Amino acid sequence: MTLSLALLLWMFLGTQGFNTQHVIEPQPNFDLDKFAGEWYRIGLADESPLFAMFKNQLKASRGLLVPDANGNVNLTMWTLRPYGCSISVYSYEKTDVPGEFTYFSKRHKITKDITIVETNYTDYSLVLKYKNMNTEYTQVALYGRSSIQRPDLIEKFRSFALSLGFSEEAIVTPADIDPCPILEPRNTAEIREEKSSQSPNQSVFGTENLSKV
């Protein structure tokens, strides 16, 4: 097999099933201050083989998004581990487009983008990681201001993921809720990770196949 043929095959397999012609734009007139605050990750779509291995362990997890003075974002996610609650802190850099951020993936050695596709700020947000559609890197997440699963929001998330080419099997809306943070310092381990990878129980903002955000 020639090198050029091998590259073409890799590109085909890496995007197979995805709608690569879909133009993804961020929320019009995105307002970071309104978007800041507490969110629960209540849905995730991911076609990667690693996610398929862990998706049954996925739980609705809590995150806190705080902008800095420069318009960048710090995201804190809480995840229950065998030793107690862990804290993961991620940093994302603003771009010239409001509603889009970037970070460097240490796991995959590439720069990825985060797009706030749609939000009403008070109830839900649809977030896309890596618009250059690829089965290893691309994820869609549904965030809610509460952990309650509203059928209309679940259907909105499901329809959006399917429109991008995700399979039904890749779409997960966990019913179980991660209990962290548990306010018991002796049971809490703090892990600070900037632009890194974790396990499937974290946010798509920082998820790195699993990323756990």
C-alpha cells in the first residue's frame, strides 16, 4: 500500500459516519458572563472505541465554569473515584469568535476547539468538541443548570448528535448522578490538570476519550 493510499484510508476511517459538510457555528451573540456558573453534564455523544468501553459507567457530573479577566475560561469538574472525590481544573483560551475556545490536548498532541453551539443560559447548552469531525476526537455534550433530565432537552441533544452522524449507540444520557463534591476533606483528593486527558466521567470541555469536559 502506498503512503498516499494509506493516508486516504486513514482520513476516510477517521470521519466515516460523520457529516463532514455540517457547518458548526457558535451561539449567536454569545455572552460568557451569562454562560458562567454551575452546569451538570447530563448527556454525551462519543464514537471512540475507548468511550464505548466505559460509557455504561458514565454519570451526570457537576462542573463550575469561571471566566477570567481576559475572557478565557477555567472549568472545575468533580468526579467520584475509589479513593473519594477528585477535582480536575481545565483552562481554555478564547478565540476571536465569541463562543469558541481552544486548548492543547496532551493526549493527542493537537490543538482542539470547543464550541458553544446553542444555549439559553438558564436551562441548557449544547457543546461540541473538535469541529473537524473525527471519531477519535469529536464529542457532543448536553449541559443543564440542574441534573434533572428534561425530555425536550434530551431530544434536542439526541437530534443534534444524530444530525452530525453519531450513532444511537454513541449517545448516552446517564440517569445516575455523581455525588461529588462531597464536603468531607479527608475523602477529597485534588487533581489539577490543565488541557489534559481524563476518564469518561468528566466534562466534554475537558474530556479526552476518556476525559472522563
